Amino acid sequence: MNKIIKSIALFMLTLTNVSYAVKYTYNGPNYLSTIGPYTTDMNITAVIEFERPIEPSVDFQNITDLVINYQLSDGLKTISNDPQYDFGFVVRTDESGKIIEWVFGADMLPYPTKAGDSLIQVASVNIFSNSFWLDNSFIAECIEFDGFCSLIGNYTQIGAFQTFDQNIQNQGFTYWSVSDLPPKNIPVFSKLSIIIMLLMVGLFGLKHINKSRVK
């Protein structure tokens, strides 16, 4: 009796393979300086879905492979799982798994290969240990190319920037929120699975009856 119950329980568990995804939401502070159509009422926001929660005590680890979906907004344009953009996410977490330092963003492909090419980027960088924290969205011109572009100055069309005060850098985690997504990959018991379970119970019952008759 115990063996058949355990077998049925194991069978049931194989039908309920649950996978939980997690959504991390970033809502950065408003830009300090803007060019073009951007205003200082705008900011960078992001909604990033991971296949599982980010582990605690991660030390600047690239977790881009864990990203299921992402959506970035710079106040004007929104980028959502766009293959034209190269998206990346590097993170550092504390002992509880809270995000405390990060680098995430999207660069439009292809990357500049000669002087005069432009790079479109939406990014948020908070490296508290190096006193560097910047939210930006810009189109920058490749000024000089010798195998690498120097993307400084000469913003060709638009630009929006927020350089954070060093005094609030250690409070960067307050711009993040986390929420669980509905469970995925939970199969509903089909007619076939119910029939299989009934057959297993029926076979056990017949075997039990036959044993009783033999006795």
C-alpha cells in the first residue's frame, strides 16, 4: 500500500514542475541636464524579468543570461526585447539579495566602426565603491576611431543625464522594487493524466483483491 501511494505521489510531483520568475523594477531620479526634446521631469525606468531571484552576495556578476524580458524607458522612447539593441546587466547584491550596485543598459547595434558613426545608449550605472553613478540616454558621435571609439562630447541629437550626489549613492537600492510573477509551466491535469492515475489505482485494487482471494 505504501509503495503505491509513494509512486502516485512521485507521479503527481512530476506533473507539477513549478518555475517562478521575478520582476525587478527600477525607477531612477529625474535628469539633471537635458538636450533636445528631453526635460528634467523625465528619468530612466526599467522593468526586468529574471527566471529566478538574484542570489545574495553576488559580486559584480554578469546575469544577463538570466533575463527573460526587459523594458527600458528614457522618458521618450521605450526599448523592449529589441534585437537591434545589445542589452546587459551586471549586479552586486548584499547578504539579503538586495541590489546595491549595478550596471545595466542597451546599446543600439551595430557598434560604431569609423569616425562619424553614432552610438545610441540608454544606461544606468551605480558603482558606489568607485563613487560613480550616472543615468543617461544619448546619441553620441564617434569622434576618433583607431579600433575603439572615443564617445566623449559632441552629442549629435539628444542627451539626458543624471549624475548622482555621492551622499546618496549608498541609498541606491531604494530605486529598486521586486515582485514575484505568476507561476509558469504548471500543467493542468489533463484527461490522460487522470486516466493514468485511475488505472494505477485500479491495478493496485485488482492486485489487492487477487491476494485476498488466494488467502
